[in-house]
Amino acid sequence: MGKHIRIGVVGVGHLGEYHVQKYCAMKDVNLVGVVDTNTGRAAEIAQRYDTRVYESLEEILGQVDAVSLAVPTESHFFVAREILSRGVHLLIEKPITYDESDANRLIKIAGENELVLQVGHVERFNPAVMKMESLLTTPIFIESHRMNLFTVRGTDVDVVLDLMIHDLDIILHMVPSEVREVHAVGMSVVTQKTDIANVRIIFENGTVANLTASRVSNQPLRKIRIFQPDACISVNCYKKEVSVTRLDDSSTKEGFPQIVSSKMKYPDADPLFDQLTAFVHAVRTDTEPVVTGQDGCAALRIALAIIDQIKNGCRDFHRIC
């Protein structure tokens, strides 16, 4: 492959524009152009970032080595299938699809064509999350909270596929064990879909994870806490900070070891830029991406199990269970 990777962005809404912006800042990337069903939006983005608008997906696929796909989730499978079938490497935004069987079909097509298929679980590239993973020993209990203010963007899916799936991906990656049980509850508040959800996941090795997600919060919050025998690790994904609390056996008070804490901050990090850089690297070197199609499918599988349980339980804000 030549010096510059030729990349296109398909879908240039709120998130797709950020992809365009980051690729424009990469020295080893040639942003060939953009495509969107909203031709006016595509023209606006192309003019803003000095790139080309293509009339159709078919037209741009003949000009690129790789694509970032940021269309609504309902179109993921059909557009991604066309991209991979044309021999083009793909970064697909999360969730990978609505349906596990469709996700597996995309994985199969990518494998048959020896293509990179990376899923856009951007929190994996958050330096605080990466530092947390390096400190893990034997997690016993995991707690995550992901809260957002309400916006119309993202309401094409419920809160499990919109927000919670980030933490599902992180936790499934951290815990080296299969899921044994899932206990979920949720309800709608503003939309006709689930806006608040909570799930307790029990793994075969005994690790327990409790996840809460809301898109109707009065303030944003993105935190993960890991409790393990030697430490408590707390990550603020929003602020890109990680703190570690341990016992200091060398310092005692009234016969008890002292509790000491340390904090690391990464304020200047850009997880999306790092995610796209990792994708370009995987394409250039023909190596497995950091977040594989299989990773995206695993997170989707548990998300769908959570959604199924919620559908069979309480979902209405005014109902008393």
C-alpha cells in the first residue's frame, strides 16, 4: 500500500464530521471525500474541510482503501456489507449492527476478503481506561455509570445501544470469563425507547458488574470503578482521569494500615483521533485492529440480552412495578 492511505467518510452527521476533521489532521492519510444521503450536509462538510462530495457509495468505493462509516445504526449492515464486499477496509461506528447474525455476517465477509473491520468503541482509546486496564489484577466487583443530558441525537436506538454499550465493551474486554447471568431493568422517560437502564452481570469466574446508563440526566457522568484485592481503581472517562486507592502496610495508625490514593490525568488526550490512527495503522500494516468485529459482536450480544429482559419488565415512567 502506498504512502498515503486513501480514506472516505460515509455519513457526515454530528459524529461523521469529527471523523472528517481528524483524518484531515493526519499526515499519512488522503481524505478522498465524503458521502451522505443528505446532499446539502455533504456539500457543507466537503467545503468546510476542502474535500470532495461523491454522489453515491458506489462511486467513492472505487477511489478508497478504507472507509469510516457513521450512518444511522439501522443502515449499518446494508452499507457495511457493500463496503466490505467491494474489498474496502472498514471502521464502523458502534453498535456494529442491530442484529447479532448480521454482525457475524459482516465479520465473515471481512475475514474472507482479508479486510480490517474495526468497531468504533472509542472509550477503549481513552487513556484513563487504558491505564486502568494496565492496573488490573483480579477484578471482584465493577461499577459503571454513564449519564448524559437528553438530546435528540442517538434516539434511533435505546440507551443500552446508545450509551451502555461503551461500558459493556470495556468490561467484557477486562474480564477473562464468559457471562453467566444478566439481570436488567429499565424504563422510558422521554422517548418511546428505554432511556434509563440498569443491569447486573455475573461472570462464570465470579466477577460481578453493575452498569447504569441514562440519557435523561441533569448532568453528564462517565465513571467506572473496579474493586480488586489490592486496590480500588476509579476512572472518570469524561475528565480522562484515573485514581488508585490502596492500603499502605508500611504506614499504620492505631494498628491499621493507612489508605493512600494517587491520581493520573490526561487532559490533552484525543481518544477519537487515537482510534482513527489505530485504524489507519491496522490497514497499513495488515494487522488486527484494537477493537475487532468480534468485540463489537460480543458487546452487541449482551446488549440485546439486556434489551430483551427490559422489554419483558417495566419500561413506562409512570408504571408501578
